[in-house]
Amino acid sequence: MLELVLANLKVRPLRTVISVLGVALGVVLVILFTGLARGMTNDLARRAANWKAEIVFTRPGGMDTMSSNAAVNLAYADRLLQIDGVAATVPVLRYVSSDSKGQWGIRQVDGVNWEPFAAMNGLGLVAGRAPTAGDEIIMDERQIVNEGLKLGDNYELFGGQKYRIVGVFAPPSGARTKMSLAALQDALQTDKCTYILVKVRDGEDPAQVLARINESLPGNKLSLTSELVIDAPERIPGLNTFLRVLVVLGAVVSSIFVLLSMYTTVTERRREIGILKSLGASKPFIIGAIEGEALLIGIFGIVAGGLASLAASVLIGSEFGLTFEFSGRWIAVAVAIAIGGSLAGALYPAWKASSIDPVEVMVNE
């Protein structure tokens, strides 16, 4: 059976290659794009959680990966300091806007008082100085490299307002662009912030301190920074729906390519199939041969698609600085789609081939 299947695939190598590429395309759709979505969302979450502060204090709906608002009164920073176990607090104002140059088409800017923020979270300036004037900003190293910027350059924010880059910080934490809290408050015409970072005293259990804050200041939203990376894709509205659509699209693409290839193959090989049936080949044998070809096409497509996804991720990552994180679960889904789509696509052609009447074939051909 295997020799027959391999021989059939070798007879029309161009059609076999096209079928393999069709299956590989379905594999790439799933592996590459889910890897990109997972990598980018986790990168956002890791930067959001790259704080030494253990607790994030905000108002309900005040903080999300893709949106934010200024809903927290700065007076909460002092009130939090009065709670047992709290060592320090730092208010942060986050601004999120659409920007074609930003990852995911958005731009995030943090307004912070740099010295206490950097001291709390272990950040430092690798070049330049902290922003002091209202038209000054600092950026992390990745942003500087990605956009080809340098100290002293002007950078447009808020619809064309120019800000001067006066410093570069590392490691990345939160938004890649930061300015003073007062400057961002002035730009947004607010006297509030988006959230407050809470540093717990040494030896204290962050969960217990969080419970005390909830008890003293009920009705607010608190999160442990250690939990911010968990379920990061859930923080992107519609992302899971997008991934499901990709899976369905990959299955459809694989099935259609194999269906067309196998259907054409069966049509062109009516004489050979008729001869096999006249020699005693059963319906299950004919169906098994056609499905065997589809299975091998699916396997070759998996290998080709996996290699193409890996190569594309390396190329795109080095060229555009995008992050890919491949998941074993999604790779398994891609494999299942390739195999299942190939077998399903070949099912009708296989049934049609098994129904060929050898006498009719011999009379006509």
C-alpha cells in the first residue's frame, strides 16, 4: 500500500507540491499568527508587570492593556501609606492612543515622577537624564533602536505636539515612552492618575497587604503584579475570536487544496483505478490508497509549514522587532488541522474513486 501511495504522489510531482504548499499555508496561518499574538500580548503583559512593586491599586475599569483612564485621585497615594505593610507608593498616569508606529497600532505613554518610580522598580537611565520640563520625554532602549532615534530628537505625541528625547532607560517597564506626571496631567487636563504602584515592606505577604487595603479602602480594584502575565490574551479584546477564525481558516484552506488535488487525481486516474478494481481491489483498499496520499500530503505540509513559520518568525523578529512565542497547544492544533483537513478533503474523492465501475471504464477507455 505504501509503495503504491508513494508512486502515485511521484507521478505528478507538481500537483503534489502544490497540495503540500496548500496544507503548509494552513499550518503557517495557525502557528505563525498565534505565535505572534501570544508573543506580543505576553510582551505587553511582562512589561506591565516588570515592577518591583507587588500591588497595583486602581479604580474599576481604570487600567487595561489596551485602554486606560484617569480615575484615581492622587490622595489615595498618601492614604495607602497609612496601611500596615505598605512601604511606598508611586502614582502613574497612562495615556493610550492609536498610532501606526506603535505595536498593535497603539501608543502608550506613562506619566511618572521618575526618581521614586525608578527607585521602586529597579530601573535606571543608560543615557541622558530624567524628564523635568513639560516638553521632555524618555524612552526605553528597544523603542530608541526600533525607531532609529537618539537623544535630542523631537518626537510627536498627542496629535503633533513635539517632545524632546532627553533620556534612555532600561530595562523596559510599562509604556516605552515616559514623561513627568505633571507634564502628562497637563497634556490630558486632569489632576488624577490611572493607577498607583504599591511597594510592600520586606517580610510582608503581598496577598495579606492587599487584603488589608481592600478592607481599608473598599470598592477599588487591586491586583498582584505577579498575576498580570496570567491570561494575557484575555486582556486584548477580540483576540481569542481572531485566533479561532485563524484556526477555521487554516482548516478550510488545507481541506480545499487537498480536495481539489485528490478530485482531479481521481478523475485522471479512472483507468488505473478501474484496472485495480478488476484485479480484485476492494472499496476499502481504494479509499485507503487515496486517503494514504492525503495523509502523506498532510505530513509533508506540517513539516513545510513548521519550517516556514520558524524562518518567518526569525526574519520578521529581526527586521521589525516583533516577538513570537510558539505554544505547544497551538502547534498541536495546527498538526490536527493539517491531518484532519487533508483526510477530510480527500474523503469525497476517495469515495468517488471506490465507486468507479471497472467494466464501464474498460468499455469507454
